[in-house]
Amino acid sequence: MEYVLKTKDLCKHYKDFKALDGLTMNVPKGSIYGFVGRNGAGKTTLIRLVCGLQMPTGGEFELYGVKCSDKAINESRRRVGAVVESPSLYPDMTAEDNLRYQYRLLGMPDYSGIDELLKLVGLDKTGKKKVKNFSLGMRQRLGIAIALCGDQDMLILDEPINGLDPQGIIEIRELIIKLNRERKITFIISSHILDELSKLATHYGFIDRGRIVREMSAEELEAACRKSLRAEVTDTAALAMVLDKRGEEYTIIDDTHAEIYARPNISDLVFELAEENCKLSSCSEREETLEGYFISLVGGDSNE
Amino acid sequence: MNKLMSADIPRIIKSKILYAALLFTVFLGAASVLVVFTETDDKAAIFAVASNDMVMFLSTLFPVFSGGLSIILIAAEFSSGVIRNKFIMGHSRTSILLSWCALYSVTTIITFVVYFATFFLTLIIKGAVLPDDMGTVFTNIGIIFLFTMKFQLFCLLMTCIYPDAKMAVICYLLNNLTMVPLLLMFMNNGDSTLMKFLARILIFGYTAGDYTLLTKPDKPWLTAICIITLSAVYMILANAYFKRKDLK
């Protein structure tokens, strides 16, 4: 798998506070990487380091194969667009003027792509309306348009749906999916709104206290969170034999417990197990939510 | 750096703050001549008196006014968060700093030109006699411009340390609080070697006493070198500080 961003033991310390404490993560090319963590877990700090706003105090990262200590890192950064915390816009300018400013910063030869960008984010009819009069959702979309100015290969969005109304959330979600599918743009989206992330992300990185506690694909997460039957039996080998015969998916947890990913008829199961001299002691239905899974990974304490 | 300049100069040229500042500059340029006409009718002496008043304004208020304008324009980058876009696009910290330095120069030059244009135009319209030795006048204006630029770079250094529009007020206070003790020092010990040296880097020393734009400057090239050297030190310090600064 090709990775666009790789970090290794990345650290950022502010005096005694460790915002990042040996963070290692890998962002696959073309993915929508959901960067999940509580407030203060280190999500924004990592984004600031990748964007060059701050320097790491230890470890390293590679952006498109270029190490952060390498002078060519600035060239790699040109392939990245970002909206860090809030969109960076001049409030007294119109959407078009903000994009023009960005085009000039990038040294683009003309402004021919501005109309298309405004249309892409649904701001093509804002005319002379100044950004200070925009809604939060409109600002967020303009922030994304600005981040896309140089035909970027990767976008980093820090809490992109914070403060948005349901309509705004849907608009941003659809825009991200569209850009990922049509333009093959890799996304890193930091958020603590897991439900929303689960509608987008193809990969996840769970961060807690400045460290990645788990990285996984959406499929792996789905498997971890799917509905199951937790069975306690006297002999898991016998249970495995019975379930194999029935063609049902399961995971043996230990000598007496197993997870069954189906809804078998309990009476039939008890009968078949009895034939194998195995007793079903207890049986309970389980469904892990994304939130539940996250809490099981990082514990319930606050970072703040 | 060219990309940064080509983006920021149109932004500043369109800024309402710049036009408000220029209006104020026109008012001051005209007022510093018109006030003298209320004191004397001697059209031959008007220039000397007006330029004496003007130098006082140029040394006390103008650097702060011009520096404040630059600080407000640059601080807008921090308050709006647009500074982040420059980093994300891969512009180096040094090139961002140099572009700010160029912007500070642009605002200083614009305000300086507008001020002197108004000053001389008002003199001419009012029929004042201009001096024969315009070379000395322009040398003095050049030196005062360098002093103003040096203060601009001091403001730039301060902006790097504390990037907020409030820094304009801090710089104003720093300038004015140091003015009286410095003036007293130069008036009491102006002949000592140390004071003569300090007069080459501090505008209050350079313009102390009966200085006017007609006063023949002593070794203006040496004064220029001293000012440029100190300006370079401010720039180096600003760069060193900005390179290590964590931005949000």
C-alpha cells in the first residue's frame, strides 16, 4: 500500500505538556482517513506539524516520501491543502477575492479555475457578498475551495463539521465524498463526532494522549463493531465444530467464550452442542457502536 | 517571495485602513505648513519654521503612525488565520518575513511621499520661498526616512514576538515613553562621544536642539550606515525569532 503521510515516533512538547508523545501513523493514498480523538488528544497539533505551522520536538514524518527535516518538504506541502481549526479567510473580501488572493499566493498564471471552484463548493452565486456575512457552512466550504486552489492531492480538514447545522453537515460530507471519488484526493479528517466520520472514512486512526492507539480500515472497524452473539460454553472446540457444520462465522475468544456473527436458533444450537457433550452456559447479544469501540480503546477518562 | 508580494500588495492597496491613514497624512502635511502661517507672514522664513515643526512630527508621531499602520495590516493575517495558508503552501518563514519587510517599506514610502507632497504643495500654494540648498533638505529627508524604516523593522520584530494589532499601541508607548528621557540626555550630554554615536541611531538624538531640514548633517553616510546596520540587526533577530515560533 502506498502511503502519502507517514509519521514515526512524532513528538511535540510544550514545556512539560506532551501534546504528541511518539505518534506513529500511516495515511494510505486515496483514503479518507478519519483521525479520531477526544479534545486535547493531539489531533490539531499533528495537523499543525504537517502543515509547517509548528516544528516537531522529536521523531519525524514523511509527506509524499519527503522527510520533514528535508528542505524539499516545502515542495511536498504544495500538494497539500488544509483547513486548520477555522477557515483562513479575509472577512472583508468576497469569496472570489479570497480565491484570487490564494491564486496569487500560489503564483497561478490566471484566475480561470475560480468559477469552477466556486461552483464545486456551491458558492458561485454569492456575488459581492462579503465573507463576514457568510454562514459557518459557507465559510467552511470556501475554506475547502481555498485549500483546493492548487489542484491539491491531499486535503487536511480539522473538525470540518464543528458548529454546522444538519444541512451544512450533509453538504460538507457530500463534497468530501465527491472530491475523493472524482478527483482521487486523499483526506485526513480530524473529528470527535464519530457517527459522522463513520459515514465517510475508509481508514481510521484513533489517537489518545498524543499516541495512536489503533489504526484500522473501515472494514476492520465494521467487523469490530458488528452485531454478534457472545456465547459461553464448556467446550469451544465443540462449539467451533457445530458452527463450522452450520457454516456460520465466529471468533473464539478463549477456552469458554466465542463470538458468533449470526443469529442462530438457540434451541437448535443447544441441542447440537449437547450432542457434542458441550453445554451452553450463557448467551448475550452484543452490538458495539463506534463510540463504544472508541471508549473501549482509550478508556473513559478525559484528556483535559 | 514574489508570489507573496504579488498577493499582499494588491490587498494593502485596496485596504480602507491605508486610505484612512493617507487622508490623515494629507491633513498633517498641510497642517504643519498652515499652522506656521498663523504665526508669521515672513514668506522667506516660513520654510525653516515649518520644517522645524515638521521634524518634530516626523521624529515623534510619524514612525509610530506608519509602523502602526503596517502592524495593523500584518496583524490581519494572524487574526484571520490567512498566515496559515502561506505556510501550508510551502512558503518559507524567511520569505514570509522578507515579504512583510517589503510591505512595511511600501506603506512607509507611500505615507512619506504623500506627506512630503502635501507639505511642499501647501508651501508652494501659500507662496512660501523654498530654500536654495534643496540638496541638504533632501539629504535630511532621506536620513529621516531611514530612521522611519528602522522603526518599521523594530515594529516588524515586535510583530513577530506578539502578532496582534495591540502591538501598534505598545510600539507607540515605547516610542513616546523613551522620547523625553532621550531628549533630555541628548540636550545635557550631546557633545560626548557616546551621545554623538547614539545620535546616529536614535532620531531623538539626530533631531535634538534647533534641528531643521536646512541643518547641514554631519557625515550623513555614516549615519545611514549606522541606521542600516541596526535595521539589519532587527531583521536578523526577527528572522531568528520567527523561525522558531509556533503558530496556531
